[in-house]
Amino acid sequence: MLEDPKVAMGSGDEIQIYSRLGFADEYPEITAMLSEVTLSNEQFSNLMDRLNEQDESDYDQLIKSFLEDNPDIYEF
């Protein structure tokens, strides 16, 4: 990683979560859970590598496997 004291490359990346109108009211527990998920750079890179290596039809199992391997990103 290069130092960027003037923040020329921006302040960092974020994952934005979007849903349909009313989702947060219908599913407050899921909304709260998603707002608490935090990934380290290593975890995010690992997840992206996994996603890029799989067909979209395998995403459900891929995400389950990722969460099992990274239980520290959430607390239920």
C-alpha cells in the first residue's frame, strides 16, 4: 500500500446496500445485521476472488462458505 497523505486516491472504498422501498420496515433485523457487517481489505479481496472464480448460480453456496470461514464479520 502506498501512503496517500493528500487523499489523492480517495478516502477508501465502501459497499453500499440497496433495497426496495419498505424493506427496512418489513425486515428490521436483516437491515440491522447488514448495517453491522464490516470486512477487512483481506476479507473483501478474498470474497471478490471467490466471486470472480464462480458462476453466478453458485453464489449461495459461495457466500455460505465465506461466512463460515469469516465468522468475525458478523455477530448473530
